[in-house]
Amino acid sequence: MPADSQKFMLVFSDGEDINSRLKREDVSVAAKGLSNFSAYAVDYMDKSGLDPFLTSFVQGHNGMIRKATSANDFLPILKRFSTTIFHRYMVTYRFLVPPGGTLVSAPSAVNIEEVTVVDSSPMLNHVYFDTGKSRIPERYVALAPAETATFSEEKLKDTMEKHHQVLNVIGKRLQANPEARITLVGCNSNSGVEKGKIGLARNRAEAVFAYFESVWGIDLSRMEIKARNLPAVPSTSRVPEGVVENQRVEILSDHPAILDTIKSTYVQEQADTKELRFAPSLEGETEIKSWQLRLLGADTVLATREGSGAPPAAVAFALETLGLRNLVQLGQVSAEIEVKDQEGNVFSTASAPVAINFIRREERTAQKIGNKVVEKYGLILFDFDRADLKDRNQIIVNRVLARVAELKGAAMDIAGHTDIIGKEKYNVELSGRRAKAVYDSTLQSGIAAEAQITHAGNGPNNPPYDNSLPEGRSLNRTVIINLQYTE
């Protein structure tokens, strides 16, 4: 540079540049002896205090150093420097811009309609007890004697709700069938604190006995109590889940009405998709440090997903967990995403609203469009690790086949399920065998055409019931048959 011209150096530094090819001493040597030279520095390092080398360097060359803690500090610092520079220069500088992008939803609209559900749920004739306890757990609904007159199993909807009313369902059936008798078999897990506790098993059976007698007025002579350690067909004792499932009272009866399936008819919302997906497409000059995506309905946050680093290609929200009725009331939903990059820049964008279209049954009737009907049949439950169709299962299958013959053309879906005990691969295969047993029986009847039927084994995936409860795991050892048609 010309010796007589005014010269200055302006240094921005956000680190110590320890991997630089040039070292501090190289810079000091190169600047030594320069005339008409000033040095200025902006210390943008993420630590307190000024950098010792930069401080020494600018002070030795007629300049100054300032600390910047954010990009907002740069302009005031540059203005301060400009008041001490003898000549004016045009200095162009560029900082990393915030990231940008879009958020796209799929689908763009959700159609929800009211569907008539004819639900035949399996009768799980067990009452499960807490470890070491003989008191009926609170999740089983207990009625007062005055409430029994208005109880109706036809009003119950969800299969789990039906099971938690099992004592009342059987109590009502015993009243309606005075010739029916039941046997109450109390069991323990024969493990840990329950090892060999026959008395505990009997106390459990007596608790159920007392409920039927005091609430439903069932004559004592119609009920027999038995006690044993493990049930006759126990769950595995190798895992805690199986141990808990053996802590139960089994309700047995030779009368066909007592343990028959629990039937009900109700209207339920059904969507044309199972989930909402939001796909972010982002671009930036530096890496994304964190992100947060919020699902919004009427300015209320319905659900949140967040994480470190770049967001995934798509973020999904299951409609079942959001509640179809809730979505109908909202009318539309949207999502917004906020990301922060490594420089502290923040960017947010929102998706277009997703319309929630609701079709009521009366609207379909007014337009002379047939109403959709789903008939749901849960088979009598399979024993642990079994796939054979026993008598009670075959009775259900025969009922379904008779119904298919009446409907002529209804779509039939057969879905096998298992609990979460054991390896996933084995359980998927087991559930497949359960579904195929029903499928083969259906084809052999000649009533339904192969093109009408789909069948698959889900194993422990997409469980219809809560696997955290022993009754949920037992209910999941099932095949669910759905018939769908337009009425």
C-alpha cells in the first residue's frame, strides 16, 4: 500500500481462529513500522472481556476495540469508529441472513362424516386386581342398587368402556335370565407377594360375589366360588405384564346369554385420513440449531413438536389423539414452525389453513345419499399365544357370515392384533395367523367373494386398546372384523 496514503484495518472476529494458517505474530510483524496506519477491532467472541491480542494490536496502531454481544451492536460501533478515521471510505459488509422457507400441509382438507356403528364387542369375562389386593379396582364401574334399573349395555360405546362395566353387564343379564348360574374363579399370580396365596384368590372371588349379591340382588344359590393359584390358561409369568394378568377373577357360565358379545349401536365420526402431516422446506446460510412446530385451532395450541437440529421432512399428528369431534367444532386447523439457526437468527412461517369438512347423517339423508354404516365385530378373545378358532370364536364368525349374506357386497376387513408381550416380529406373524384363520373360514363358506375381503396382521402395532392395562392387553389378543356398506 502507498506509504503516504492513510490506511486502516477493521477486524471482525467471532473466534480465536486457532486453525488459521497465519498466526498472531505473523500479523504483528506485517504491521510493524507501517506509517499512516490505524487498526480497529470488533470482538464478537462468545466470552466475557476483550481479546488480549486484538486489544494489544489496535492499541499499538492508533485504533480502538469494542465488544459486540449481538449483531445489533455493529452499527453503533462502526459509527464510533468512523469519527476517528481521517478519510471517508465506503465499507460494505454482509451478515448471515435468517433462514427462510415454507410449511405445507397434507392433506389440504379433512372430511369427517357421521357413521352408524353397529358394535359387537367381545366379552372379556375377567376382573383384574392390583398386586396383593382383593378390592375391585376403581376403574371398574360400581353402581348403587337404585341405578341398576336404568342401566343398559346398548348405551355403551367403546370396547374398553364395556369391559369396565362388565360386572353390570353380567349382573343385568343374570337378572334377565333367572335360570342362569355363574362360577367365580379367583386367581393369583403365584409369584412374589402372591406366591401360594389361595386366600387372596378366594377373597377376590368373594368381592365379585358380594357385588352381584348386594347391588344386583343375585341369589347366593346361583353363584359358586372357587379359588386357585394361576388361572387354568395363564399368561406368561416371565414378564411383569403377564404376572399382573394372572391376578384376576374369571366369571364362567354355561348359559349362552351371560357371556355373549356386548352389542350396541351408535353414531361415530369417521375421517378420510388418519393423520395430518406438515412438511417444512427451509433454506439458510448456517445450520439450524432448534425448531418448534405448533398445531393451532382457533388460536389455541392443540399440540406441539420440537427438537434440536434441522426439523424432519414431515411432522405428523394423529387425528384420533386430537379428537374428531373437537376438530369438527374448530372448523379448520393450521400449523406454524419457528426455527433458530446457529447465529441466533429466528424465522417462523405458517401453513395454509386445513379445512375440516363435516358431513352429518341428516344432510346425507336430505340429499338422498346413503348413510355409511360400519359393523364392527370383535372375536371372543384368543388365549395367550394362540391362533385357533374355538367354539365361541366360530359362533361370532358364523354370525358375521350370515350378515354378509344379507348385505351382499359389503366390504370386509379382517385385522389381527396381539398384545405387546414378546418380540414384535413373532407377534406380527401370530396376528397374521389369527386373521388368516378367520379369512380361511370366510372363504370356505363361499358367502363372500375374495375381492370383498382384506386381511392383515398388525401384531402390537396400532393397538385398538390400551396396552398399559391387563384388560387392554387381553382385549388386544383379538381379530376385529369390520363390514362397511352404504345404507
